[in-house]
Amino acid sequence: MAQNRAKVVAGGQTLSRTAGRRPASRLLIVAMLAVFWMLAVTGRLAYLQLIRHSDYLVRAQRQQQRTIEISPKRGEIFDRNMRPLAMSVQVDSAFAVPAEINDAGLAAHLLSGPVGIPYDVLEARLGAPGSFVWLRRKLTAEQSEAIQKLNLKGIYFQKDNQRFYPKRDMAAHVLGFVDPD
């Protein structure tokens, strides 16, 4: 047993054998710090995935599930003499935001003539609890001007492209026709 208590003299200092445990205690401190760090990261992940899940789900849906309708302008088609057979022209489409319309009955009464939709159908559309209602797509210039003169709150216009065939049915079997949508 006397050998276990022997002291080693190195460089003028006396060291005991218990000093050999110092690297093990350092390793234990590093391991405890690593465990603490892993617990902190795991706790944060659990908080984000379990408690804040719905917030981040709403954020993701708002970023990823956005519908943007793109209505490109179609090119012109010419015959061999460079006369147009089919072309796109810009026209207005009218829509309403029912929440912004104060009196749906009055608006329906004023719009039923220029739009060409019966009063009761138009009143039902404008009184609906939605945020968007089409009044008429691809209006003529006269209809668009008549609606704009009414200057009603909650009625807006959007530019659309409409296909126009100057020669009517000429080469229709080759060109085909485009529906309104």
C-alpha cells in the first residue's frame, strides 16, 4: 500500500497519483456540456414542432399555395399575304367586391342594364358573403364605358385578352377557336 501513496517529483513539484484523474474530469465536463446542448436543441425543436406548428403551417401555406392567374397575350396569325386571320385584343372584365358595396339592391339596379344580367340575379351575387364576384367577363367598349360612368364603389375592372377573327370563319378548321376562359 505504500507504493500507492508514492509521490512523484517532477520538475521540482510534487505530484500525487490522484492528479491523473484530471483528464477524466475534463472529459466529464465536456460530455455534460454536450448533453446540455443536445437537450437545448431537442427542446427547441419540440417547441417549434409541437407548440408552434400551426403558426408555421399557416406561414408555409401562405407562401406556397398562392394562385396567380396568368393570361398571356396570344400571338397574331397571318395568311400568306400578311393579312391577319386571328389576333388578341384587350378588353375589360368587370368584377365586384361585395364587402365594399353598401347598397346591393341599388348597385344591382344600376348595373343590370349595362351588364345585361337580370336584377334579381345580380342582387343575389352582390349580396353574397364573398370577397370577389365576376359581373361580366370580356365586356364590349360600350358596356365598359357605361359601367365606368356609374362610378360605383366596389366595382372594378381587369384587362383581359379576347381572341378576334377579322375574317370570321376563314381557315377556322385550321385555326380553331378559343373559348372565353
